[in-house]
Amino acid sequence: MPKPRKRLAGAAGPTGPDNKGPAGKRTKTKNPVGTSATLGNSSPEKTSASKNCGKNLSSYWLMKSEPESRLEKGVDVKFSIEDLKAQPKQTACWDGVRNYQFTNGLCSGQCLHTSLGVLAKARNFLRAMQLGQEAFFYHSNCKEPGIAGLVKIVKEAYPDHTQFEKNNPHYDPSSKEDNPKWSMVDVQFVRMMKRYITLAELKTHYQAHKTTGGPLKNMALFTRQRLSIQPLTREEFDFILSLEEKEPS
């Protein structure tokens, strides 16, 4: 019996940080033979997935997901933070990432935002994620996009089973089980934000910080809007957390 469908925002769609329009997804389905995407086995685990040269890229992330129902190839790709909370152990696989915007290789010694200039690929960012790292759960393609809560990585990158499922919106006939193109991680709910941090509020700070040199001056949410997985600097992460304690600007 197929597992409930889940949603992950992705690369496609019109430009703009809210990514309104078709995007990549996260879905839960039966797993193909030879993959290990069973949700019930999503306990913390280190995998042998390649980290490539993005290993030291970031320790903090922003992950986009669509909280409102939208059908793609007959499949409802909705998945909100409330849906994550409802999963066993509040844990789920983050599949369906199909961003592919690659130019050159990444030198891990470069600073984060310099690296963003040469590597803008959500797949590689996902593969760079490590156990215990935290990410903001961002609601995308909805009436009020914004950051809803925090999750943590509990299983590092492994083959995304949806790339092999012909009836899945994320089926990729060019990907082979002995040489998979796409990966996923498992995430676990940590907590809700003390208040919802809207895209509009973040944009106000971003525009101000571009002038003043503040923490969000290079935030990928505005400079690499189409990416469904985005790295954050420690400065960006801490600043956004600090907004919880303040009235919306």
C-alpha cells in the first residue's frame, strides 16, 4: 500500500524567492528494490554517500516545501511542517530534489557566498548535509511564504527512490539504480518557530542589509531563489532566529 504523498519545493517555476509555480517535490511511496528509503528506518545513520567537494560548505540550511495541495501528474505534492510532525518519530525522507544549476566545481576553502557563485545545485547541497545539522523548514508556493520551523538531518544523503518509480512525478528514466543521479536525506522535526517569519519580513531585512552590510546581505533565498535546498551562514541563521523574539518589522 503506497505511503502518503509528501511535498518538497524545487527549482522549476517563475523567478522569485517564493517560487510560485511547479517545483520539485518530496513524496513518500513504496520503495524500489535495492533502495533504503523506508521511513520507519529513518533513525540517525551515517551513510557512504559522496560529499563531493561541498563537504565543508555550510552547517545550516533552508529547505523549501509546499504546504498547500497541488496536483502534479495526478499526485498531490503537498507537504507542510504539520505533515512532518504527524509522521512516525516526526521523521521523513526529503526526496524529489531535482535542482540542477551547475557551472563549475566547488573549492571547499572558499567562503560560502563565493562558493554560491560557482555551485548552485540543490542536489550537491543536499549531499553536503551532515548528521545533526539544522535547517529552517520553509513554506513555499503558498499565500504567505515563510519559515515555519526547524528540522535536523538524521540520515545523510542516499539514493532517492522516487527517481526509479515510473508513476512518480520525479521519475527520471536517465537515472539507473547502479548509478543513481539523485539523492535524499532524512529530516526530523525539532520545533516550530516562536512566530512565523514571512518572506516579506525577510526581504525587508535583506534589502536593508544590502546597503548596511548586515547579516542577510547575500542570503541565497534572494540571490539563488530557484534552489529548493539553500545553505546559510552562521550569521544568517542566528539573525533569523533572533527575529523570533521581536515584533515583525
